[in-house]
Amino acid sequence: MVAFLLAGIALVGSPGPATLSLAAAGAAFGSRRSWGYLAGLIVGLIGTMAITASGVLSLLFAVPGARPVVLALSAIYFIYLAYRIATAPPLSDADGDRRPPSFAGGVLLSLVNPKGYAAMAALFSGFVLFAGQVALDVAAKTAILTLMAVTVNIAWLTGGAAITRLFRDPRTNRAINIGFAVFLLLSVVVALWL
């Protein structure tokens, strides 16, 4: 259990597409306005866990030609997301009209996140919490990882919201946005490479 918890914290809490986009949302829109996106990320992550634990992902990748198509669609979505982050305008007092990332956007990001699948595959296949009781083992891992993800994502969102004031200066805003976008794309590349 201790090894599972340590691996879970490292894999769920490390920077990746979901956490970086959540920090960017917190910085651009504040914590309160980004809660829907956070909820979507969690729901999507639970979906990722279900897809991984059930073996559906392995079946999909067994279909000839499916893997490159899935990876290409994921790459297109992340490039779009990085573009949106990089080109977001500086904050102003009139920003109450701008829409923060949506619940659906959070679900979609989690469901196409290669780091999420790699992490869940490692955690679900690499550890046995309840030998001989597959359903209990999967349920326990899902519950523990969901609690970890909620805690870690709240920290990333809060951390992003803490730098909101930097987003009011146009030059600083542009530099931070481009940094978030580059790190988002790099995190995807690293996840695919591993």
C-alpha cells in the first residue's frame, strides 16, 4: 500500500496536461470560476481509470491502425489547447464576460491525456492491493487515486490562482501563457515518449 501511495502521488501529482491546464485556468479565471473545469478533469480521470482497468484501451490499440489515429486526435486537441492558452489576452476588470474552461472540456482533456493513461496503466497493473479480489482491488485503487487527484488538482488550481495578479500586465501575461502552453506540449511529448 505504501508503494502504491507513493507511486500514485508521484504520477498523479506531477506536472502534466491536466495539472498545467488547470493551473493556467486558475491563473486566468481564478479558483471559483474554474471549479467546473476541475470537476470535469476528475470525472474524465475516473473514466480513464475505468477504460484502463477494464482493458478497453488495450483492445482499442490492438486494432490495426487505431493507435496512430487516437494519438493524432489527442495531439490535435492538445495543440488547440496550447494555442488557446498561449494566445489568451491579459486579464482586465471586464473579464467577467470571458468564459473559463468548461466541465466538458475537462472531461475531454482527461479522456485524451496520454499521461493519464500511462499513469493509470502503471498503477493498476503494477500494484495489487487485494490479491484474488479483482473488483475490490480496482474499487480501492479508483477511490484512492480519485481522492489523490482531487487533492492534487485543488493544489494546482490554487497555485495557478495565486499568480492571477501577474496576468494583468500584458508582457508578463504573454510570457506566462506561452510558458504554460510550451510546458503543456512538452508534458504530452514526454508522456508519449515514455
